[in-house]
Amino acid sequence: MIPIQLTIQGFLSYREPAELDFTSFELACISGANGAGKSSLLDAITWALFGQARRRDDALINNQSEAAEVGLTFSYEDNIYRVLRTNPRGKTSLLEFHILQKPPENLADILLGEGTWKPLTERTLRETQTRIEQTLRLDYDTFVNASFFLQGKADQFTQQRAGDRKRILSSILGLEVWETYRQRTVGRRKKIEQELARLDGQLQEINEELAEEGARTTRLQKLQDDLERTAQLRTVQEAQLTNIRALHNTINSQRQMAAALARQVSTQAKNRQELLERAAARQAERDSYATLINRSEDIQTAYDSWQASQQELERWETIASKFQEGEKRRQAPLDIIHAAEARLRQEQETLSKQALYLAEEFKSRTKAQEQLAEIDVELKELENKLARRTKLEELMRTARTAQAEAQAENPRLKHEMNEIKARINQISAVEGARCPICAQTLTKTDRDRMITELTEQGHELGDRYRENQKLLADSAQEVEELEREIKALSQADEVMRHQTQAAAQLKAQIDQVDQTEVEWEQQGKLRLTEIELQLEQGNFATEARRTLAEIDQELKAIGYDAAKHDEIRRTERNQRGTGPELHALEKAQAALAPLERELNEMQAQLDALEETLRELESEHSQAASELAAAETQLPDLKSSERELLTLQEEENKLRMAVGAAQQNVNILNGLKTRRQSLEIDRTALAVQIGQHQQLERAFGKDGVPALLIEQALPEIETKANDILGRLSEGSMAVRFITQAAYKDSRREDLRETLDIQISDNAGTRAYEMYSGGEAFRVNFAIRLSLAEVLAQRSGARLQTLVIDEGFGSQDALGRQRLIEAINLISPDFAKILVITHIEELKEAFPARIEVEKTTRGSTFQLV
């Protein structure tokens, strides 16, 4: 990966937009004061590519920005890519990935915006990140370990204990994948072991079940014998039940015959009773006819009298008809008289109610007059209160004005007193002959006089200030008392308005009652007296009364007697029953002879029914006796059926038990075959477990990873010694020791380790015995060799190298050699960036990026 352009805004210390062009240099120094933002440029590169830096999330956003945004354009494997990552504060991060189609020959044209970008962005941020790492063939850890010599991490490998160096080297070389393989193998082995345990459980269950083969066979034979015996008993019981059922069928026939005879006896007895009832009814009818015929003379006499009454009634009905016509004529004048009387009485009632209502109104007028007098007194008191409130409000306005003036004057008085005090102090401190204020010649007498005058002015101002303070205190108390008194009178307006309205309403009520009284005396009262006199004398509807008198004279001349008419009407009504009675007599005379014949026939039928009933009762008695005798000798059918049912149920249970037992015996043959199959599967699983255990050992730290480390160490050692030789003019060399003897001399095997032996002109010493500058050279050599090996093993090319601080521990000669070493390895890299804050080293590099911290955030410029 070779950076081309870096754009940064709102990221860490970079608040405003900044842009770094990498096309104008191959080796450059990033310089600036501590905390200026040099390392933030490196964080911007790793965050743009991998979303990781020294910090994460919103902590990367500049405190005065709403979002962090970093864009990186880079070339890799003859292609040019662009990554843009944005992190808005409190929102989801955004990531875009593009490739340039047909890159221009001059990289500077890319910075000018030429070319067409094709998006490589996936559906999600995670998928886009995966595509970036697949393109680079590096993840964050591999990239940082290979390309970045980060501040304070150059000795990350060499400073560790010997026992931990293999683990760290394994991590740097990306050998953690073998631990992943081992864990997967362990997981698969455990699953196979679980399957093996399951098979063992099944085999144990099968063996336990096969151990029951003898007991199952014996039980099957016993059940088969019990079934055969029960089947024989069931056959015998079925034959017995067939005979018992035949006997029961015979008895049932006898029982049906007896029941039929009983029904015939009941039917004949019912017929006899019905015939007796009919004969009694006909006999009663014959007796009533005979009684009616004996009264034939009286019935005829009564009928003739009824006929005479009917004729007399018809005569009175004719007279009554004429009288009713006159009565109808009377109704019209009567209706007029009644209507006139009703109108007068209705008007009388209305006026009487009005008189009662007005009497109550006159009483309420007196009460309203009393209330009005009370309100007039209260209104005078309220007017006095309102006048008092007006005076109080005027006093409060005066007090507040004085209070405001004193409050406004006191700050000015205070300021003037402070100025006078300052002038007095200034004059008192003058030792020369010139006034410090007006620059004129100043004698001691003049100075004393000026001080006295200023002091007097100060006293006057102080007196006024204190008077104002006292006035403020007094006026505050006065305003508080006035406000309290005004507040007590604040409701007077509202009360006066309500009372004024009430007084007006009472006056209107009194005036209305006075007017109503005048109207009543002039109209209503006179009309009521007039109506009462008319009703008392009957002096109304005079024409209708005259017509009614004339009609009454005509009716008197007709001679109609209503009492006599009613008497004749009652007599005729009472004699109306003689007509039906005469008709009944005629009917009885015609029906008596046939009824006598019918009664004789009924008696003959009764005699025949009595004889038939006696014969049926005799036959039924004989059949019942025979049935009772047969039933005493009949076997119990239900008991026999229950016994047969019990035998059948027992036989069915035995058949099911025999089937189940037979199935249990047959299952054993299948279990034997199943056991053979499971034993074969178990053997195969045991072999797989052994194979996975071998893989676990191979994938473990002492397996393939150890072999890979053993293979990589010679290459790392060779590259490190090449670089270290150039840094130390061939005086220093490094060697890696991977195995060492145990302290226990009795142990012949060797322990795994990774010791670093450093040799120089003085011999071989431990890493910890070298000075800071020498140790850094070793760290640098080993670190650079690890980076090259790591890049090669990941399938990527190491094209960019970043060294973040590494010169502080070097003396002048060591720094020179380190710079020479960087220059020597520069042809191996397309871009090398060195970060330092040492001023004298800036000129040692062909290009320099100056970083500065300003009030607008970090900025930089390429020099």
C-alpha cells in the first residue's frame, strides 16, 4: 500500500480540513512539538483503512466538530483505490470504497480530480471493511506490525520475557489461525466423544435388554398356555349361554301372551265403564224431559204473558222516541249554557290565581325596599374606602419615586467616593514637586489643602450615601405597609360594582311591582267581581236559556213517564226466558220415545260386555300362574353374560399380552443386529477421536506453529543481522535461541523458549545489558526484519514504512547511523515517514512535514 493523498477534517486534533500530498516525496520527516498532532496523521491512515486507531468511536471526533471524516487515496498492485470513512457524532459510521478505472500516467492528475471512480462499496459497513482487507491482504494488526514502528512499541518484541516471545512472534506472524484450527478440532473431537458416549449408552441399553432373553421366552410360553385354557372355558360358557337364551325366549313368549290378555281385560273394562257413563247420562236426560212435560201448562201461561208485555213495551217505545227527539233539541242550548259557564269559571280561576300571586309580590316589595336601604348604606362606606385607596396609592408612588432616585444615586456616590479616595491616596504618596494629576508644582501646604478639600467632599458624599441608605430602608418598610393596606382595599371596586348592580335590580323590581298593582286595581280586580256576580245570578247565555225553556214546555205536553217505561222494560226482560223454555218443552215431547229405546239397547250391550270380561279375566289368571312357575326355574341370563364377558376380556388381554411378549422376543433379534452395527460405528468413532487428538497436538503451540517459527527465525535472524550490521558497522549481531536446558540437571529434554543473544566486540551479552541506543538499534533491526517477513507471509508487499519516534535514545553517532540505515533501506520502500521532535534531525531528510497546533486545531505544511 502506497499512500497518494490524505484528507482529514474533524479528526482528533484536526478540526478544519487539511490535505497531505504524498506524490512529491519518497522519504520525509514529520516534525513538530509534542502534542502538535504528528501521530494523529498515522491514526488517520489506520482509521480510514481499518476503522481503528489509538482511540475509537466518538472519542476520535474533534471536540468542536460534529463529525470525523478521513479520506485516503492509495495505490496497490498497479491499481489506485480511495477510501472515505465518516463518523457523525452519535450516529452510524459511513464507509465508501472505490477503484480508479484507467489510472492516468501522472499521479498528480488524480489530485486534480481526473479519472472515473468505480464503487466497490458493499451493502453493509462490515462487508465493505472485509473487502478492503481482502484487497490489501492485511488486517489492522498485521498492517500495524508490518508497516508501523509506533511510538513506545519498537521494543514490544525484545522487551518481553523469553517465554512470551514465541507467543508474540506467533501473533506477529499471524499463527493464531493454528489455535483456531486447534479449537475447532477440539470442538469436533468433543462432538465425536459425545456421539461415542451416546453409542455407548445405546449399547448398554441393548445389552441390558438382551440379558432378558430367557425371562421373555419363559413368559411368552406361560402366556400362551393361559390363553389356550381361557379360550376353552370361553367356548363352554358360550354353549351354556346359548341354551339359557333359548329358555329366556320361550318365557318371553309366555310373558307377551299374558301381557296381551291383560291389555284385553283392561280394554273391555274401560269399554264397560264408558257404556255405563253414557247410559247414566241418557237416563238423566230422560228424567229432565219427563219433568219438563209435567210443567207444560205453566210454561204455556207464562209464554202468553210475555207476548202481552212485548206489545205494551212497543207502545212506550213509540212515545219514548218522540220524547228523545225533544231531548236532542234541548242539548244544543244546554251546550251553549255550559260552555259560557265554563269560560266564566276559567277566567274566574285565572284572576283568582293572579290575585294570590300579586299578594305575594306585594309582600316581596317590602323586603326589597329593606334590602335597598341596606345596600345604600354599604355603598356610602365603599365610596369612603375607594377615596382612602386613592390617597394610599399616591403616597406609594411618591415613596417608590424616592426609593428609585436613592437607588440610582447611590452607585454614582459610591463611585465618586472611590475616586476621591484614590486621588487622596495618590496625592499622599507623591514625593516629588509635581502634582501627579495636573503636573503643576505642588508644595506641602497645597497638598494638605487638597487632601482636606477632597476629604470634606468625601464626607459630604458619604453623608448623602448614608441618608439614601436610610431612605431606602425606611421607604421599603413604608411601601410594604402601603401595599398591604392597598391590597386590603383592592376588593372595594369589585364589591361596589356588585352592590350597585344589586341596588339597580332591586329598584327595577320595586317599580315593576308598583306598576303591576296599579294595573290590577284598574282592570283585573273589577273583572273578577263582575264574573262572580254573573255566576251567582246566572246572568249569561240568555238566548240559549230562553230556547231551553220553550223545549221543556213541549216535552211536558207529550206525557212521557220514564219510570213507567222502565218498569215495562224490566217486566218484558224478566219474561224473555219463557220462549226458550217453551221450545225445550216441544223438543222433550218429540225426543222422549226414541230415548227410551236407546236406553234398552245400552242395557243389552252391558250384559254382553260383563260376560266377555269374565272369560278374559279367567284366561289371564291362568297364563300368569304358568308364567310365574316357569320364571322360578329360569337360570340368570345376565350373570351368564357377565361371566362370558369376563372370559372374553381375559382372553383378549392374554392375546395382547402374548402379542407383546412375542414382539419383545422378536425385538431381541433386531437388537442383536443393531448391536453389531453400533459396535462397528463405535470403533470408527474411536479411530476419529485418536486422529483429532493427533491434530490437536499438531495444531498446538508445540506443533505446526513451533515448526513455522523455527522456519521463520533463520530468515528473521538473517534480515535482522543485515540491518544491525549496517547500524553498528558490523560490530553487533543477534541470535535467536529456541530451546534451553531445564535448571533441573536430571532432565534430559529441553524447554521451549526464545532467547535473544546479542554479540559485539566485547562478546555475547543479554539484551538487558546494552545501553538505550544499542538496544534501540537491536529493536529496530529485529522489528524491521519481522515487518518484512510478516508482509511476505501475508502475501502482501511491504511498500510503506512509518517510524514514530526512535531517535531520542540515540547519541549523535547512533542517530547518524540510524539515518544512514534508513537511507540504505529506502530503496526497498516506496514511502518512508519518520516522526521526530528533535530539531537537529529535520535537515537530515529531503522532505519535511511541519505540524503545528493552533487555535483552529492542528495544521501542517510540506517543506
